[in-house]
Amino acid sequence: MKKLDANACTAVALLVIVAVWAGSREHSSRSTSRPTRLPERIPPSRPIIGALPVAPADAAVATSSQPRTQRALFNAAAAGDSNEIEAMLAQGVDPNGLATVGLHRLLPGRLDSDNGLGKLDVLAAPLFAAASTNQAGAARALIARGASLDSELRLADSGQSSHAILASDRDVLTAWGANTTPVIVALANGHVEVSRVLIEAGCEINRVSPIGSPLVIAAEAGKWELVPLLIERSADVNVKEKSLDSRTVLQIAAAAGEIHCVQPIVDAGARVNAKGQGFLSEERTPLDEAISHGHADVVAYLRSKGARTAKDHMLVVTVPGTYGNEELWPTVVPGKATFASELLKQLPDGSEIHPFIWASSIDHADRVAAANNLAEEIDKRSAMFESVTLVGHSHGGNICLLAAGLCKSPINTVVCLSTPHIHIATKDRPRNYFRMWTVGVHWL
């Protein structure tokens, strides 16, 4: 009986040895065919501002059993293959399933694949693919099958050192963070057709991404045909840019001179005197933008609505006397202390001194002709300024007074320097007359 127990123990020991040997061979074969996964880099402990949300574990991501079909649907949407999209959706592929894509591929005109946020992989629904490539037909097919109009991009948790990339490029991250929806992508790429499809389908148009709302982005991109459509859908006309600028959509439209968009924006309730600040510039109003870019029609319209500049811009017209056209006093000369140069130093920023040089003559008819020309010139330029002042020397003062009465535009002040206002002729010698020379200031 003892001998039988010993044999049994020996058999059991042999079986254990064989099992261990077989297990080690299987482990060895697996090790040679698949490398050991390295631990992920530990992200920095400092907070990341505005980071894209990381996809949760239960997100509709293309799993190991469904990577090909989900990616194929994304590619079909990017290519605008509506037939393929319909076929795949009919087979049960999720229209809101997420596929991994480089962020720079969704925003090729904005981000570089070599650095910054463009390096990141994101999880995006097929509607983003259609939005980024202006595939309006594909967008319609996806929307008809239940694609979410307001899905957001998610940061792919693919083991890349994404946190380090984000921390090293905070400005870009701030520009393209959360709340980036398909319509934001479409507008940022300047795609009118697919943007119109998304807007008309009822996407959220007042969601503010880090670079602004759809209305602001459309205006920035110069897609003015979409501005009335967005306003009809109750877009907020007073929202500001969210990146390096803080201008309103009215400022953007005024700077571009788009009078057909300025009017509906104002009619929708835009604040005409709201101040915003562009990149590396001081605060300005919509009127400032229109003036600085020379859009007289926009300036006139905004003034009719009570718009003002951030600072009072003055137009000062200097008119020399009969023999003063060769003098430097009416002209701003850099580096020289002329009357005009010194006066300009005392005026608000954005003001202008404009010399009016006329055909010097002692003939009254020439002065009348000069006054008519001056009035026309003032009417062309005055809308760009808050106030107009005329400064005339000698008979230049009389030309100023005559022009002030001929102008259609309001003249705030006329300054006459040594101007002969009164002429009294004698009966016996009509060419001899008494002159009253004065220095006067006339507020009109």
C-alpha cells in the first residue's frame, strides 16, 4: 500500500512538471508575438483649462468588434457617398458612433498637424466628417437617420501624451476646446452649403464655442449669406468673439462694409455703441470700425441709429488766405512745427487735419467758387467724423463762412483768423474801401 502511494505521488509530480512546462511555452510564444504594453505617461498635475472632454468608457466608440464599419461610415460621410451611408445605416451602423480622427483633418485651414492641438486625435461622429468636407447630401442622409446635430468632439484616450500637448499650447486649446459642434466645424472651414443644412435642420445656434457663436464665426469667415438665416433663427446678435478678440458681430460686419448685413443685425437688437477689442488694438465701437475702413454708407447708417465712436474724431479743415497757398501753416508736415502739425497734437486720436488749397485770387467770384468746392469736399468727408471745424486765414475765413452755409453736413465751428468780414466802399472812389479785420470764432 505504501508502494502504491509513492507511485501515485510520483505520477502527480510528473503531471505538475508537464503542466508548468506547457504553460511556460505558451507564455513564451505569446511574448514573442505581442510586445508588453508600456505604462502610460503620467499627465501633469496642473489643471488644463478648456480641455476637450475625454470619452467615457460607455461611449459609442468603434469597438474591436466594430472598428471597420464605424470607420467606413465616417469615411463615406467625408466622401459624400450618400448611397453607401444609406446602406450602412440600414445594416444597423450607429449614425452617432464615434471614430478616431486627427483634429487637424477636421480643421485643415485652422490647425497644423505638426504641432499643438493639431496633433491630437479626437473621437468624432460621422456628421463631423460631412461638415468638415462640405458634404451637404451626406449630412442630410445622416440627419434623416437620427444623427445628433449638436454632438461634440471628444478627446481620444489612446495612450498618447495628450495632456502634455494641451499644456504646451494653451492658446490653441482655448480656441478649439469643448462645445465644438458640427456647425462650428462647417462654418470655421467656410462651408456654406453644409452649414445651411445644419442650421435649417435646427442645430443649436447660440452655443458659444471658445472661438465664438455660429453667427460670429460666419461673420469672421465672410459668409454673409448665412447671417440673415442665423438671425431669422434667433441668433444672439450681441455675443462677442471668444478667442484673442472680443468684437461683436456688428463690429465685424461694419469693418467689412457689409451694409446688407449691418442693417438686419441692428434691426435684431444689436447694441450700436457696444465696445469690443480686436487683437492688439484698443476698444472700438462699430462706428469706429466703419470709419477706419472707409465705409461711408455704413457710417451714415450707424450714425442715423445713434452710433458714436469710442473717442470724438474731429475733422479740421484749414483754408489759407489769398496769398497763403505757398505757406506751410495749413499742412501737417512731419518733423516741422507748422500750425497744422501743432494743432493735430492737441486733437483726439483718430482726428484729421485736411488742408483746402484753392486758386488764390482777390476776385470775389473765385472765393465763391472755392466755397462751393469746399462744401462738396466737406460733405464727402464729414460722415467719417464726430465733428467738423473750419479754420480760415484772411479771406480763407470768408470761404469757410460761405462753405458752412452751403454744406449739407452740419458744421460745428468756424474759426476766422484776421479775416476782413466787412467791406465799405466810398461813393467817389468805389475801389477804395474800409476793411474790418477780425479774429473770430463762429459756433454754428
